[in-house]
Amino acid sequence: MLPKLTSARAAQPEFTPAERERQRVEHLVLGAPRPRPGANRRKKGKAPAKIALAPGVDEAVELRERWSHKANATPQTLEHVAAELRREGSLARLLRTGAIDAHQLAAAQAIREAFHLVVADVAVRTAKLEPRGTGGGPDAASTELLRTVIADRAYTAWRAAIAPHGQMLLAIIVDDVGLTKAARRWRVSDRRARAILVNALDSWRRC
């Protein structure tokens, strides 16, 4: 039986690693909804108690519930979102306030990953590929090379699309600078900075 949130003191129920993995597969990979409390848990005149899931899984399921009126997020998007929420960075806070949605948050993390992958590739471009594929043989090196090439092309196309605001967007997305602080630094209004960020995150899908 899954633990249930019954009070503020029960806000962090314990989960074994096996239970966390089971929930991750069931809810994030297979897309199962949050389990509903039994009839004996319902109180007359009150909404049924919410079943708590493991950390990371619970936040991702909550986001899916929150954005279900638009379109169901893919398991890949939910994985990105759950990882971003664990960081508790400025973008996660923008999600909580409704400034961006779950898909845009996932795009931000994908951009950050592509940035670091491309920067890392530039740093070791003169090195051999074998050490980068350690433990996987030639196929691992080839897979990593292909992943880097794809990330490089997507990131390059995205940077070209957002060129006038590239530095501000990288500060927000990669360096985790708050939206308001970045807006002041680049002398734009908060509203304008938010619009630029949203458009840039949406454009990532096209790249």
C-alpha cells in the first residue's frame, strides 16, 4: 500500500529504492495516473486525500495533472521536468508561477544539456574518441559522436534563431540567472524578458 499524506508531519514518507524505481517506471515511463485513495479514506464533505508518491515521481505526476488540460506530456518531457524540479533553480520557480509550462521547462534542460555537450566536445575535439567511449567499445564511441553531432546541429540552429538575445537567454537557461535580474542586466522589462524566453524555448522544438 502506498503511503498517504495525512499531515504536514507526514509530508515526506519513506520509500525503498525498489519502490521508487517501480513508481518511476509505472508513472513516468508507462504513464499511469496517481492511485486514488480507497473509499474508507474519504471523508464526508471533504476532498479525498492525495496519495503521495516517491520524490521526483510525485512532482512529475503533479505536473502532468496540472497540464492535462493541454496535452499529456511525454515520459521524456516528464523526466526532464522532474530533473529540473530537483535542481530548484530559477526556471523551476518560473514553472511554479505559471510563467512557463512543463514542455518549455523540458526544452530549457535540453538546451542546457546540448550546451554542455557542445562545449565539452570543443574542449576535447583534438583528442581520440576511444577514451570518451570507455566501457562500451567502438559502438559506444560512435553513439557518443552521433549524439554530439546532433546536439551541435540543434544548438547551432537554435543560437542562430535567438541571436539578438543569446547572451541573456544563456544566462537564464545555462547559468541559472533569475529572470528579473537578467532583465535588468540587459535593460529590458520583465515582461519582455519573459516573452523572449518563452519564444526561445518554444523554438527549440523546431531546431
